Amino acid sequence: MKTFISHPFYGQTDSFQAISNTFRYYKNHFFPLFIISLVTNAFTYYIANRIVLFENLQPPKDPQWVKAAFISNEHIAWIIGAIIIYTLGYLTIVYYTVYQSKSHRLPFLKLIKNAILQYYGRFLIVLVLSTTILVFGTFIGIIFFFIGIIFTFFYFSTVLLPAMPILIAEGTMPFDSIVRSFRLTHQDFMNALGSWLIFLLFLIIISLFLSFIVMLPNIFNIMSTLFSEGGLEQFFKDGFIYGSQTGIGSHIAQVITSSLLYPLFPIFTVALYFKLKFKEETYIVSSSYL
């Protein structure tokens, strides 16, 4: 297992420092991370619009319409393709964040190649296991109604956050990565939970702000529709789709917005992992002197 003492995330002590280092790392490595994100989101956005073209959809006249529209072999193939591309992008960003620092740099294409060839299979297994645990754990929370759902979701999401960085940084097997993630997080669970909640709040605020900017042209279109002759009747007849149809510029803006946000979460999981790992190793060293 490699040592990461010189990694910029190693040595974090509090929640705010982990979050600030996440944004600082993103700023310092913006271009390569944004390129990975842009390619990933451009392909997935294209596939999403390839599967469902809202402009051409008509109200279903046949109960079989939904089945015919969404469960064809072609759509399944496109969905699988979108999942592969999206997970490849996520894996590459986690791998980049773990291994790309001032003291340890890899050529960009070699980095992508290493990430895919060495970790993609195990990455998918960890993803499936983590998702299953999170969904099942959250489902258990239904027994305790709304509060139970919130508690179980944030508990399981917190303890599973470091699983992907552990897989890559420590070279563990998928199941061992999950177990290690549980153990590592529980050494400082409240701090990890606080970091996750604060980061999530920042992410929601940034997402809403960027979404508002992207929606501005649509808002102007809707307003012009409402104030045009017969616009009010047309608006209630066709809904927001009529007032929000825009050209290619709107699609580009949505892809760019998604691409700007996409790297933040995987970077944060690496930052959280190194914060917890530093505390673990500091405790081990301190205990050895007792």
C-alpha cells in the first residue's frame, strides 16, 4: 500500500478544512477535472436525450405506450451505455484526486488508462454493494417513518463515502473496501457526518444558483408566452414545455453546469478519506508511545 503523507488532503483535522481543501484542489486542478467531467456529462446528456426526446412525445393513447417507449432493447442498451460512461468518469476523478498531487504526477492519458484497467471492475462491485446497503438501510428507516428515513440515509451514506477512495488508495477488494469504510468512519463518525452535511449544503446552494442562471432564458420565454396574445391559454394547455423550449444553447448550458458540479462529490470523498486516515494513523502513533 502506498503512503500519501505528502498528499494535500493528508493532515486535515476539521470539517470545514476538508471542505475548503475540496474546493481548493478543484481550483488547482480545474482544467483536467473539468475536461473529464465535460466529456462524461456530454455523453450521458446526449444519451438521456436520445432515450427520451420530450419535444416529440405525445400523450399515450395506449397502455402499452410506456412499455414500448421505455423497455425496448435499444433503450436498455443506451441506458447501460450511460451508466458505463458516468461511472468511468467518476472513477477517473477519484483516481486522479488520489494520485495526482505536486509530489506525484502521472501523464493524463496514462492516469485514465490505469484507473480503468486496474479498478473499474472492482469499482462497479463496490458501487453495487454500497447502493444496495444504502437503499436497504434507508428502507429499514421507513419503519420509523420520516425521521427514521433521514437518520438511516445519512448514517449509511456517511459510512460508505470513503469506500471508493479506499479501494483505489489501499488496493483492497470490494467487500474489504466496504468493511474498511465502516471501521474507518466510525473512528470519528460525528466529524465525518458533519463534514458530509456541510458539504451537501454547499453543493445544494451552488446547484440552485447555477440552475437559476441556466433557467433564466427559459423564464424569459415563459414570461413572453404569458404576455403574448392567447399566451395564457396556450401556456395552461401545453404547460412549461411550451414556454421553455430553447435551442442548442440551453442544452450546452445544462451540460456545462452539470460538468462544473460533477467533480466536487468524488473529490470530497477522497478528502474525507484522507482526513479519517490521518486521524487513524495519528491515533496509532500516539498509542504506540503509551
